[in-house]
Amino acid sequence: MAADRPRTIHLAHSPDADDAFMFWALAAGRIDTDGRRYVHELGDIESLNRRALSGELEVTAVSLHAYAYLADRYALLAHGASIGDRYGPRIVSRDPRPADPRAALAAPHLLVAVPGELTTAFLALKLYQAAARHVVVPFDEIEDYVAAGRAHAGLLIHEGQLTYADRGLYLWADLGEWWHEETGLPLPLGGNVVRRDLGATLMRDIARDLKASIEYGLSHRAEALAHATAYSRGLDAARTDRFIGMYVNDYTVDYGATGRRAVTELLGRARAAGLLTGPVDVTFVAAGG
């Protein structure tokens, strides 16, 4: 099949409120895709990162950390990013915040529950404190894991960033806030990638469809929010709205110059710190260009 011919495209993303909001119009047939048919698959972000390593998915959400190992096979779509502007993954604990959380995390006895070693949250943690010891726990079990005393601290992504206090946990550090203090930039966490072998024309068409879906959701917010609420894992309507506002924003419509610079800075600092094995070819594919 020619790369630019309309076709069935397998698209994978997380079962989270922000992704549900972004992809709602595409899944509901609200936009004209010129005959391209999208088959949606859901999976937690670390599972999607691992699947992308094998190249089995044509389009998928991935962590920006994972992209460092995927860039030879995938390009970044310029639309659909999850970027935290002065907020991001949060380190929490049953214990009150110490005077110096960064130093405390270096203690050899302290264990941090993390949502996966390919997540950007984990990369940010290692940039924040390289000596931190960790254990991988499914992202939606970390709060309970820490509350039960099985780890001293937990690294929270997704809705856990808003619900940790409900479990009696204390905030030690917000890595998005720390990153902004360090760089003056937002923290790019996740994005959508498209397989390079689809060809330039189809890649741009997919970018157009994704951008149109995001813009449609933002312009029909009440409908999109109602759909996304089913994926909010117990958040009430107000918290769901707040969470979506955090991660579906102007950067989501398009990274823009600042978002692109943030990706380059993150991966560059990770490489300089020895957390990546080599340079990363950061290629963006945008709608219509």
C-alpha cells in the first residue's frame, strides 16, 4: 500500500483524562480524516513505551524519555504534547517534607516508587537526584504503595498529582517547578510519535488529524470534558477539569518554539548527565508542514 493512500492507522494512547480529551473528536468521528480510519488502543504509558521500542504501532503516545530510544524509527508529532508549565511529576511521602528533599533522596536506605524507567518522570527524578534508589510500581498503585510504607517516597504522574493529599501524603518536590527554576522552561513529559516509514505525506496528514482533534475538543470543551470524565480515575468534575487544563493547553495544540527548545534541553541535559547513551534526532512533524 502506498504510504500516502488513506488507510487504517493503529493509534495508541493512555486511558487518562487528558488523552481521552485530546482524542475524543477523532474517536467520535467529529473531524474529517479524508478516509483515514483510526483504530484506538489503550495502555499505560510505560507499556506503550515498551511497545514502541519494537515499532509495532504506527502512532502512539510515548514518554519524551522513551523517545530518545525511538528516534531512529519514529518522529515526534508537533501536536498532542503533555507539557507541565511550572508543574509536573511530584515526589510524595508519608513523612513530612524534609528541609532538603534533594539530599534526603540520596540516602542509601530510601526507596522511591516510580512508574517506569522509560517515563520522563523517572528521567527528571534522576536529573534531580541521580543517587535516588527506586522500585518500579504501576503508576496507579504508587500512592497506596507509599501509604502502606512499602517505599519511603513515590513519584506521581497523571491524576495522582492532585490526589496524594487525600491519602495523607506530603509533597516533597514538584519536578516541573524544579525544572523551571533550573532552566526557565516548561517540562515536556509525553508526546505522540508517528512511524517514519509511513512516509512524509501520511505523517503530515496524521499530524493534521491529531491537531484538528485537539482543537475541536478545546472548542467543544463541555462535550470533550464529559467524555474524559470516564477516564479520570475517581476525580470529581472540578478536579478533572483542572487536570485537563494542566495538560491540554497551548503547548498541546503545538509545541511551539518554547516547547521544542524544552525537549532539546531535557534530552541534552540527560545525555550530559550520562542518562542517555547518545545524541537524539529530534524531528517534529507538523500539520501541513
